[in-house]
Amino acid sequence: MAIERTISIVKPDAVGKNVIGKIYDRFESNGLKIVAAKMKHLSRREAEGFYAVHKERPFFGELVDFMISGPVMIQVLEGENAVAKNREIMGATNPANADEGTIRKDFADSVGENAVHGSDSAENAAIEIAYFFAETEICPRTR
Ligand code: DAT
Ligand code: MG
């Protein structure tokens, strides 16, 4: 299976609950390696640009307001099948529908405030990684 990279964001609700480490443990326990990370309080413009694909959705304003309500922790995860594996570890968008043992089941309160973001395809992962990180900020750990 191919080694991939994906973007993960610990959203303001989970940063506020002080569970960054608990969420990082889920990645590491499942074989994903953190190869870059930064904490950032996004500007409105950064959040709107990141979620531009959703700009016509009715929840866009609410989503942007939430994403700039506090700092986020942004990381690049690397590993076999990283995009799909991270999505699996995250659980369904709505925590009410998330499987037991997933991040959203354990740490999210609602579909709007759902603890984590994860890229949904390898193609979008590449775009999202480049949105937040220069290649020189990424430290490959697989050889
Ligand atoms: P995901 O984050 O699982 O990839 P998505 O890409 O469909 O989900 O939506 C992006 C984010 O937008 C999601 O994490 C939370 C918010 N969102 C999605 N559907 C929503 C809804 N029905 N009401 C409020 N916020 C929603
Ligand atoms: Mg998505």
C-alpha cells in the first residue's frame, strides 16, 4: 500500500477541551506519524479560503465563525493509506452517527463542532497541505 500524507486539524472545540494529546494518541496508535505541526489562530480569510469548496453551503458562515473562534492545531500525518485511515479514525461528520472509539464519537458535541478536520482525498490532501505548510516544514519519517 502507498505511503500517503494527509492534513488533520484539531478544531477550536477540541483545543478548548485540552484534548490535543488524546487526539494525537489516536493517530500514533493507528500507525500514522506526525511529520509537521503548527498551532494557529486562523484569520477569517484563511478559514474562508480553506473551506472555499463549501462556500455555497447554508452552514458556511457558521463553519467559518467556529473555525476562527479559537486556535487550531494543524498537522500533516504520514503513513500507509493515510487519507482513508485518518477519516476512519475521525468517524462520521455528525458525531451522533460516528462509530464507537472514533475521535468524533469521543470528543465532538455536534455536526458543526466536530473536533477534527481530515482531508477527504489524496488530491485534496495535497492542496490542503500546501495551504498551510511549505515543503521545508515537513519532516518525512518514512524511508
Ligand atoms: P467532514 O468534515 O467530515 O469532511 P464536510 O466536508 O461535509 O464534513 O463538512 C465540512 C465541515 O462543515 C464539517 O466538518 C462540519 C461542517 N458541517 C457539515 N455539515 C454541516 C451541517 N449540516 N451543519 C453544520 N455544519 C456542518
Ligand atoms: Mg470534508
